[in-house]
Amino acid sequence: MSTIIAISFIGNVAYGTVAIIFPNQAMNKGLSGTCTGIIIAGYPFAQLVFTPHINSLLNRKGKKYTLMQGGIAQMVGLFIFGYSFYIPNKWLYFVSCSLSRGLIGYGFGCEVSSRNSFIV
């Protein structure tokens, strides 16, 4: 139980640091503050939108499957987000960052939901 709580805490801290570092990087690419806010908000928005799907996934496929799907989605999303820095066009950069943050949010929603179901 304490291991699951520690992993959750570390994961939340790690994803929270993006909000501190990312705005300067986005401004250097030429994005406005509004675009930067949309990118950062894509993470919790994806969690909100995909919650019904994640719930049905937990009921149909189980905790382990949902946990693995969440981990894979986060891995792919973080890979895309990390390499988005090399996209020179600011609008492609915006789309890439927005989609990757949404994918990361979906993956984290899967992971947290399955982790919490292990606790309960």
C-alpha cells in the first residue's frame, strides 16, 4: 500500500513540473500564452473526457490491462512531447504538444484508476 502511494506521489510531482518549465519553451517557439495554456490544460481535459471509457475498460478488461495500457499511452505521449521540441513550425509544435499532452493525460487516468482499484 505504501509503495503504491509513493509511486502516485512521485508521478504527480513529475507531471506537475511541466507546468513550470514548459511555458518558457513554448514562448521561445513563438506560441502565445493562450496556446500554452491550452497545451497544459489538455492533460486534465483528457482525463475528464476519457473517464467513462477508462471505467468501462477497467470493468471489461481488468486492472492489470488498464494499468499496462496507461503506461504505454504515457510512454508514447512523453516520447512525442519530448521530441516536439525539434519541430520548427510553431503550429505543428502546438498540435504535437496538445495531442501528446492529451495522450499522457489519458494514460495517467488509466494508471491512476487501476492503481486506486488495487487499493480499494
